[in-house]
Amino acid sequence: MRLGEVRGVRRAAVAAVLLATLAGGRPDDARGQEFPRGRTEVEGVTELAGLCAGGNAGRMSPCRELVLAAMAVQRGVGLASALGSDVPGTASTAGRRMGSVPRLGFAVAANGIGIGMPRVAASSVEGLAEEATPSVAGLRAVVSAGIVEGFQLAPGTGGIFSADLIASYSRLWLPEAEGFGGPSSGVGLGARVGILRESFTMPGLSVSVARHWHETIRTGDVSEGNPGEMETDLEVTSLRAMLGKNWFIVGLMAGAGWDRYEGDATVSAVGSVDDPGAVSGRIASERTVYFVSAWYSFLVSQLSLEVGMADGVSDPFEGRSGGYDPSGRSWFASLALRVTP
């Protein structure tokens, strides 16, 4: 079986587990399986570290930390871009207003996330092996449009196979004190498909897929005395499944998802006789995401709070002694205002 086919099978399995979990089943009821924790796939990380070291064993340690920093930045910025729910404050699709007129929704969210990573902004190779925990603050704007109404099986049971299109824009502020080059922006496109639209008696259940693209992120500068520097671009693929219900003016939602972060990373360690210079390679990693949110409704608007957690990944370097632990979980929070005219 080719690599693309393997990935397709894995993604389908993840989506099935997400739906089973939100529908009330437990993944461990099915042959003892559960969401992976610290065992998700990592690609290209060890290969890029080897290119950076250039065959010099003495350079391997800083090169490992720099490549892990690139992976950590991809995962942190990618999570800050995708967050949990793609449309805050609802688990249902919007549907059409009347006839063929799409129902539009607009949302703006302020979010925050802590990123664990090697300290690229250190002044020595020993400092590079320490862990830094920069906080990332961001704003995200979301526009959704209901394009397919779906069909109804019975009164109060509708919205089946309805669909929304979703577009987003993110602006993230990365701390310059940790060597980042300043704010970074990204855009996203996706679709949400309704399994069941929320009614007076039924909850809303939907799944979504989205793709996010982010500007190149840079950290570290050898000309400023740092032991290395790194830059990476970023593409994020996100799958989500959400279950939620309103009770008059308040509502609750729970969801789970899967993210894949990938991009071309360039790293450069402090030079030596065998220094190959800046080297580049494509790296990628994956993880599962869990989130819950609550909201308060004001006629056509909603104020919602979402908190969530994302799994870590196994350290790809056996015997590594750096302070950064890539298997640690990441936490995020988002406060959003959504308007549906």
C-alpha cells in the first residue's frame, strides 16, 4: 500500500473514532483502542537534523534542538490558527435563510496558547537545550455561509447532509523576547457538514474539514549571538467533530479533532569547520485535539468561551537530554463574539 493510501486510511479511522466518541460511544470499547497520546506520526525531523549536523557528531545536539523548535513552532502556531471549533458557539450548520439565499455568520475571537520549545534565543549551545514557554496571543475572524439546507427525516430531525463554507483570517503575536521576528498572519478555508441540526428536542452534530496556510515564522539570529536560527512555513489540515445544544439563552458544546502540521523548515547552527550552512527539509507531525465551549446568546449574537487541549508527540531522538519535552500537552483558550443576522 502506498504512503498516500495509508494516510487516507488513517484519517478515515480518526474521523470514525471522533464521531463514535461524540455520539456517546467510548473508543476503548472497540478493541481497547483510545485516542493516541504521544504516539502520533512525525516526518522529516531526524533527516533534517542529520543534514544540519553534516556528519559532525558534536553538532548533532544543537541541530536536534533547532529542528525540534521548528516542529514545536509549527504545532503551536498551527493550533492557534485552527483552535477547536471552526465556527465558535455552535455545533450546527447554518442552513439557508430562504430559498437559495445563504445564511451568513460572522465571528471574531481572541485566543491564547502556550508553546513549549527549545530556547532558540539563548546565548549558548547549552542554553539552546533549555525549554522556553512563549505565550502566543491572537485574533481570528471567521465568515461562514450556509449553502446546502439538507433534508428532514421528521419534525425536529433535520439538517441532514447540510453544508456550510467557512473562511478565516488569523493574526498572531509571537514574543520577540524569545527571538521571533514579530507578528504573523494566516488564512483558512473549510467546510462543515451537518449530521443533525439542532432543534428544540435534538442536539446539533456536525463534522468539518479545513485547510490553513500561515506566513513563514522565524526565530533566532546567529548575528545576535544566538546558537542557531530557524524558519518554517506552515500548512495545517484539520478535522473536527462537534456535538452541542442550546438551552434557551445558554449552550454547551464538546468536540474532538485531528490536526496535521507540515511545512518546509530551514535551520542553521553556529558554524564550525564542518558547517554545511543553512539546510532545509520538509517536516510534519500530527495530533488529536479535544475542546469544550459554553456560550450566552443575545438575540442574533453569541458570546462564547472555548478551552481545549492537544496531545503531544513522542520524542523522535532516542537518548536526547534537552529540557523540552515534545510529548507534553498544549492548552488553549478562546473568547469569541459571533453574529448571525
